[in-house]
Amino acid sequence: MNFPARSSLRPRESETLSEITRLFQERLCILPLILITLLLFFPHVSALTGTDTLIWSPNITLDENSEGYYEFSNFFVLDGDRVVWMNVWSERKSNEPLHTDTIYLLNITTGTTRAIARAPDASHAWTLFPPFSLSRDIVAYTDLGNSDIYLFNITEGKEHRLTHDGALESLDETRGNAGPALDGDRIVWSKKKPYTKGYDGDIVMQNLTTGEFMEICTAKGDQVEPRISGTKVVWRDMRDESGGRGGDIYLYDLATGTEIPVCTAQGLQQQADVYGDTIVWSDFRDGHPAIYLYNLTTKSESRISDPVSNAYQPLIDGNIVAWSEYSSLDRSDNPPRKIVVYDLQTRMRESLNTQEPTYGLEALDGGRVMYSASSGNSSRERGYLHLYVIDMPRDDAGSHAASDSSATGGQVSNMTTMLSGGASPPGSLSSSLSAPGFAVWFTAIAIIMGAAMFRGRKNQGW
């Protein structure tokens, strides 16, 4: 198609064309600014690849359709090739229903499952209580009936009672215990003050090798939800609830003996986790939950979750942070939920690209994300626990070589679905690949728009 040369246009047509060109170039000047703003507002987007694998055990079940009872598995924890969780079984009747809690241990390399604690029984009169913790050969949990911490040694196949002061007859001496968290041979938990001293919780620690006991924080108000990594201990602290603050994040460094207020912003801060010099938590300062990060080395705080999402339950291990989230714009009763992974080195985030529509974050171990997904009526046969192994350098993912070969006790034959070292066995789900990162496209478009703007201005003599 042949167009007339500019010189052949009549004066009015030439003026109209010039005006259109000018307006277009003015609008074009704004586009790079919009794209750059998007880049700054959503800086953590990348392409995530990995293998999504189903973990099956006859004792990982979700059965809510039986007429006489219901049963479900929950509170999963992961360390190396071991998984711990609790099965809750209860009769469907209002008057004195039978209820059983059973803690199970699965070795996903050998494919064996066995019960390590049950309530009620001779050792536990009432019920067991989460959270559970797993590190190396030790599993930690709470007996809610006597408010004491129990430990199960996997190699020995024996249970040990760590505390004995959770439910004494004298209220002046009773100190309830809850919320255990393990890292190696150290365990931290929340320990109540005696009744006459306000009955609020303190953070305490014990070295399981030496037996040394230490009070980490005994400030007024509750100190709860402790987590430990190396020499760093974090918790939710309610010593000051003024100004609408429902909880703050504090840290204690065992190496230096110093306590640090990590975040005391307005609103509730909770669900803290720590690895190395990085602390993450769920933060309600803006009215809805978001994930924040604090770096002890740089003393900098940043929000790492999407501003238009409700984000909660953050976990950190190695260079990976993971959390659950759903859109804050979705007003439905059960909005679709997803798991987001954030890489500390690249400062990029991406949703787990799985074959399950709705799922919840359970555990994080290096570059491996454990999540649960309801599979409907087939869940008893198929299971609903998944392990997503992120494609990443081995140094980032970590190397885990725990084994359960020396454990004793009743073992149930089981199909293993995750081989040691992250290899995918036959029958595993296909690898999940996502599209190239949006940041790359935004950058390219911004450069093109900027070049067009410059060229337009040059032609106009600006």
C-alpha cells in the first residue's frame, strides 16, 4: 500500500497529523514510567521449576464422609527423609465420643510408617497437642493433659518425658509447657510462670546433650511460638500490647547473650521463623496479613509478599522462604489458596505450580516444600500429602541423609514416593514448569518504550 509523502498533504491534514503524533508521543512518555513503577512494585517474580511428588502412607488420610466417625491427618513436619504428623480420630456423637490422637513417623526412603505416641493410653491420659518438631533423631510434642513436653528418640525407639512441672497439685509450682521447637540438640518452648506470678509464658531452652537449662526471656506478658536455628531464637512477644499491638517479634542470640526487638510495629506480628541472620513473620500492621523479612546483618526490614494478597504462615530454611496466601480481593467464603516461594539470593518470588487446585503449606526443608491437598473421596486410597522439590543448586537445597533403619517398633509396609536426594521414582507427578519471569518482559518493554520516546523527542527537536 502506497502512502502519500508528507509534502503532498494539504496544510490542514499536515497540522492534524502533527497534532496526533504529538499526543501519541506525550502518552508514550508516560508508559515507561508506568512500567518502571510496576517493576518496583512487583520486584520478586521469576520462573520456578520443580518436581511435584505424592507421598503416600496408609496412615495419611482424610476421611470426613464416614457415618460413625471422622479421621484426618494434620500438623506435618519434615526433616531429611522423615515426616511426622498426627492422626485425629473421633466418633460422630455428642455424648462422650471416643477420641484418639496418634503421632506417626514415616521414612520416605524406606517406605515405613509407625506410631510413636498415642493418646489416650497408659502414658498419655488425655490428648496430644501440636505443634510438633523434628530434628535429627528427636521428635518433640506436648501432652495437653499434663502440659508437659515429651521427646521420642527415633534410634532408640523410646519416649522420654522432658518436663515434670506442667500440672502439679500446688498452683504455686505448676508451670505449663507448650510449643516445643528443636534444632539439633537444643529445644526451646514456652513455659508458664507459676499461677501466683501472673501465669504468663516465658521462653526457655534446654541442651539435650548436656542437660543445661536456660531461661531465654521472662518479661511480663506472654512469650509464645518460639523457633530456633543455630544460636538464634525468635518468638512472639506480648509484653507491650498498647496502641493496638497484639504481639511483637523478638530475638535472642545465644552467641552474644543479647535480646533484640526485631519488630514492634503497630498491629499483630506472629508466626516468626528464623534461619541464619534472617527472620520472617506474618504481619498485620496494614490490617491484613503480609510477610515481612528482617536481616540482622544489614538491619533492614522489607515486605516480601504481594501487596494485594493475604499472606501467612511463613517458613524459612536455607535461601528459601515459603508461605501460604490468597487474594485479598477475593470475597468468597473459600478463596483459592496457593504457596509462594521467595529466593533470598535472587529476591524473586513465584507460586508453586502444582496440579492441585487448593492446598496448604505444611513444612519446608531446604529446597523442598511439603504441602497438603484435599483429594475428595479418594483421599484414603490416594493420600493428599505432596513434596515439591525445587530445581536449584545442591548447595542451596541442602543435603539430608537421615535414616530410620535402626528404629524399632511396629512398622507398616508402605509405598515410598520420594527417593533420597530428591530423585523422582516411577509414578511421580510430572515436573511443573512456569512461564518466564514477568520482570524480564517488563524490563524489555520499558527499554523499548524509552527508546521510542527519545526518538520521538529527537525528531521533534525537543
